[in-house]
Amino acid sequence: MSPRPPCSAIALDVGRKRVGLAGCDPLGLTVTPLPALQRRGVDEDAQTLATLASRRQATVMVVGLPLDDNQRLTLQARHCLRYGRQLAEALAARGRPLSLVWVNEHGSTWEAADRFGLRGDRSGKLDSAAAALLLEQWLREGTALAPDPASSITPPPSTP
């Protein structure tokens, strides 16, 4: 795999109520947790992210997908896929397109809670710490799941 060119990116740890956010500098060296976004709706969230992306000169949006132990999409991963795609479309419509990449975030929240001592946090700091770990992972590995993970990841089994 060829090395990824330096770029500024924003990472999202998508939850039902909040989105943890983290960003990196234009060289991709320093990752910083950012204040979490309280979800209001895709259009309002996209407006907030467009402003953040412009201010940080971001060109990439890294979205975590909580896959299961067998690399299959979970119900939450499907939600993250849908939300990430909707955000990317809304950002492009606002003239702020970002390349959309996906990383497997399996266990990132637990790791962030352990690493930063944020167990039971409801302020959004834990969400953003998890987003920072996602961004560090993407910068370190330089990899992403397939451009359309839904086409290359086995869906979760149906429940009766």
C-alpha cells in the first residue's frame, strides 16, 4: 500500500445522542479530542461539521464502525454507515466535501475509558476520546475499510 499523503482529518465516534469528535493537524501528526457534538439532525450536524472542517482545513472524515468480533456489521454499525453517508452528502451540498473513510472501532470506547479514566462519563469527553483513538488508528495504519463497507462486510445474522 502506498503511503497516505499528509492531510487534516476529522474523526467521528457516532452515538445516538452525541458524536465524539477529534481532529488532527494538516500533517497528520497531532490528534486532538474536540468537544462532542450533541446530535440535532443531519442538516444541523452537517452545518456544525462544515464550520469545523473549514476552520481545521480538513479534507477527510473518518467514521468509526463498531463491527463485531467476526468483522460483521452490527446494528450500530449500520446506523453509523447511514449517518456517515448522510453527513458526507450534506457537507458536499454545502460546498464542503470531505473524503469519507471508515475504520473498525470495535472496543474503542472501552479502550478510551481505560486509557483516559473516563468511565461513566456523560459529558461527551469519552466520545471524543474514542474519536481520537479512531483517528490515531487511521493515521497509524493508513488503511480504511472498503469505500462502501456494506458491500464487503458480512451483515449481522437476522434475529427471529
